[in-house]
Amino acid sequence: MPNNKAAQGRSVSGARPEKRTAEDQPTLKDRLDPGVIQQLKAKAADLKEQEEAQERERKRQAAEARKAELKRLENDFEHLLKTSNLNWKKFK
């Protein structure tokens, strides 16, 4: 059985089409209008600022909740008894 590459649908010369490298291909940034890029950057900065504001608000609310819980526990007699030193001999 002869090994005929041409019969298999391949070229005999073995020449392959050149692949384009990543450096040769234009990127999305190259294709976009500079005004659109500026809008996207502004929107990204705005979203980041909003996210940071939400994070600050969440931390503030958590701190307020902890402070309110501590204040509630300070007025709770059961909690004070559990956390106090029960060695009454020191006070004689």
C-alpha cells in the first residue's frame, strides 16, 4: 500500500499557512474609539467608587451593631453575672 500524501488531502510540499502572532493582530483597545475607551474608564472608576462607598457603609453599620449589642449586654443583669468574677471572698 503506497503512502500517498496527496491522496489523503494533504499537500506534498508540506507548506502550512502562516499563523498570525498575537503581536500582529489588532486588539480590542486598538479597534475601539478613544472616546469609548474614556467612557469605559470613567464608568469603571465610578463603579469602583460606589463599591468602596458601599463597603464603608457596611463596615459602619457593622460597627454600630457591635456597639449597640455591647450596650445592650452592659444593661443585661444575666450577662453581667456570667462575666463577673465570682470569687466573693476577695470582697470580705
